[in-house]
Amino acid sequence: MTDRENLIGLLRRTGYERMPLEYSMSPAIARKLQEYCEATGFVCPPMGFDNLPDSELETERQPDFWLQFYDHGFREGTVFDQYGVAREPGSEACMHLTYMYHPLEKFTEPEELRAYPFPKYLPGPTPEQLAAVERIHAQGRFAMGNMPCTVWETAWYARGMEVLMMDMVAEPELAEIVLDAVTDNACIRAANYAKAGADGLYLGDDIGMQSTVMMNMELYRTYLKPRLKRVIDAARAVNPDIIVIYHSCGYVEPFIPELIEAGIDVLNPVQPECMDFEKLYAQYGDKLSFSGLLGTQTLMPFGTPEEVRAAVKKYLDMVGPKGGLLICPTHMLEPEVPIENVIAYMEACRDYRP
């Protein structure tokens, strides 16, 4: 099997030959990994998929443009995303963590929100996307359209979480203006990835917390589920077979049937601190694949390499040779994770055979 065929078989639960890797790491861990590889000659196994470039914007705005929507200055190194959300640098210890500022949070009238210069993505695909898919497929690799923070997170980053939640309860028109602007863009991006030939679409919005969901089912079904379905439908109208991976941290068990109805194929991550994988697998393993299970709150920072290897084997043995589990750390590997545990994860995946 090529890497592409292997990952498709794994996620479609039709059989696979080897376990690919999937992880993200803080700069501190990335440096430690590089130093380890240079000192030992260790070669990291390849990641499971390759990300594609994003769609083009109608207008690229410079950072100074967004200052008009704030009444304060920012530290050097602050960056603005395409929605005008400001991210101010964090501490030296955790430079990958930033302070976030929301350009829409003080708007109170529908007209103010409608007048805001929301970004607009252009229908595609772009030449860069087409070339990337051709190159990735020629290498036998899986091409991924990367769209984390698909609707909910992008919207609250711009509006502010507390403000947007209050809108959803008391000012639905305000909530819908922001959510629809974000969803319209997400649909264009998803369709462009599908037109370019992407094998998968990585979507996501955090809708869970450590021990409960972020909102009640009525709000989710009213505001988020139909918009997520719109995005997935936009991609599936082009390619019905595109694999949809959905990311949400935390406890999301009550939402799983809703996510399946919206069209997701893979749930990422299953946090063992929040949810019981054996229970979820028994209930949904015939219709949903999973990702995660190596806890970044527990196992990865505080376990031993032997415990990491044992966890990889335990969970992969549980699902068996047909697949259905892309085992990986449940979130970013933070500075306190021992590099020995990272290597243990990589080696356990590299050496496992279903």
C-alpha cells in the first residue's frame, strides 16, 4: 500500500498495513526532537498526510488596516488574521501561546456587523492547490485540506466568546450575521479543496470542555450543526468520497450523533481524561473512526516510554486489523513532555503491525 492507500484504509475501516503519525509540537519540543535526531541518528517516520495551501482572498489587508477597530495599541510582534483578530505574543516560556483580541466585540447593531470588512475567499481551486495535490499524489501521499476553527471558533475569535454566546441567547440576528459570514467562507474553502482533489478535509471547532459540553443541544442544533453540515455538503457536492475529520477538544460525547448526521467520518481527539474510548468504540465504531487517545494532560507529560508504547498497542489491538483509529497525542506536545515519550510514540507506531 502507498501511504495514501494505507491512511484511506485506516480511516475507512477497510484494513491498513502500518500506523501513520499525527502530532503537533511546541517550539521547545521541536528543538529537543531535532537535537535528539542529530545526536542519535534517529529518523522520524513520515506524518500521515500532507496539508494543502489555502484558498486565495479577494483582498489581502495589511496589519495597520485593522487598528481602526481597536481603541488600544499592541506589543511588538502582534499579528492580525484575515478577520482582524489580533494575537499578541505571550511569554518567553510559551511563545506559541498568545493573547487574543476581538475586533467585533463592541458592536451592538446589526448594521455595524454587516458593514465590517469580513474577508472573502475566491472560488478556486488555485494553481498552487492543484500543483500541490498533483505532487502529493505522485508521491503516494494523502492530500489534506486543512480548515481547523471552521465556524464556531473563527466566529468567536472575531466577536468574543462571551459576547457571541450572549448573542445566541438574546440577539440571534447578531449571532447569525457573524456565523453566516464565516460559514460562507468555509464553504468556498471546502469546495476549493475538493475541486483540487483533496483526499480529506480537516475541520474543527472546540465545542467541549474538560467535563461537560460548551453549550446546550438546542443552541448547537440551532447555530452550529446546520452550518457545519453546509460546509461538509459543499465539499461532498464536488467529491462525495472526501474524508472529513472533525476536531474538538474536551468532552463531546453528547454531540457525536449530531456530528455523524452532519457528515463527519473521523472524530479527533478522543481525550482519555474526558471520554471512555472503549464505550465510544462499542457504540459508534461501525460508523465512525477515531483519532487521539494519548493524553497530553496525563500520559505524554507524566508517563514513561514503556507506558506510551503499551497504550499504543492496547488501543490499536482493540480496533483490530480493519483500522478505525489514528492513534496520536490528543493535542500539542507542550514543553514538559519528555522527548523520550515522543520517541516512544513514534517507535511504537512505526513498529506496530495489525
